[in-house]
Amino acid sequence: MSTHETASPDTPPHAAPHAAPPATPHTAALTEEEWARRLTPEEFQVLRRAGTERPYTGEYWDSHVQGVYACRACGAELFRSDEKFDSHCGWPSFFAPLAEDRVEYIKDETLGMQRIEVRCAGCGSHMGHVFQGEGYGTPTDLRYCINSISLRLSPSDVPSADASDTPGGAA
Ligand SMILES: [Zn+2]
């Protein structure tokens, strides 16, 4: 019943290259009952009810760990630490997703605001919102304001303190 509308063309401007609407059904779709069993109540409230965690309370808003942020609901890789920046807004902020086809954009007019909701393209779970033109000086001038609780960080291989200083890693 409650099919959400897919992204309309007026999604972020840089999202143009592969602007084909993500009309594919969510590969990781479960019923809300199944999600409720799989997720904690806090996760469910944000991921499946489009809730928002309180700022400065999530585990990643101030994280500088290198790695990949995956959807906490389905595990799809959505963001990277490479695109994360310090917005000081209290939520993890990215200037771009890992790839445009990893997320979908939904027009959100709740709370009397015109916002663009960001969802996981894999399972349709709520991630946060994307804001534009705030002057953060990032390459895209976009801020993907994402709930920590919607994400799970997989740190990249941290070189262990003792061994394996493999040569040839020069950039
Ligand atoms: Zn997902």
C-alpha cells in the first residue's frame, strides 16, 4: 500500500549523471514486522519510521575513522569516510554518497519544510536528509545529514602496530 514516490527530477544537481529513477524494487525489502524483529527499537524508529536521532548523541557524528558506512538495516555500502566532513551539526555529514545509485531521494514536506529525504536504495530505509548551498566549501556544496544509527561503520584495514609495512604503497 504505502509505496513511496521515487525521486523527482529536482534532486541534487550533481546527481545528474545517472539520473534514472531508482525504480527497482528494494532487494532487501522485508515487512515492517520483520524489520521490527531485526532492529532495535531505536534503530527501527529512525530507519523505518524516518525518525531523527538527537544531535551530538550518535556514535559517528564526530568520528574520523577511515572506512565505509553501510546501511544498518540491510548492509548496503552507502557512504565513505573520504566524503565525510566536519559540519558540526551533530550528525554525520557527507558531501556525496559512495555512489549515486546507492541512495534514493524522496521529497519530504513534513514539518512545514521542503527537504529531500535520503533513503537506502537497497532497502528503502531512512538515512537522513540532504541539504544544498550551505557554504561548507565541500566539492559538491551538499550536506548529507545522516543519522548515526542508520549506519554501521566498517573501518578500513588499520595497519597493525607491529608487522607488515608493505612497501610500494605510495600514492
Ligand atoms: Zn539498506
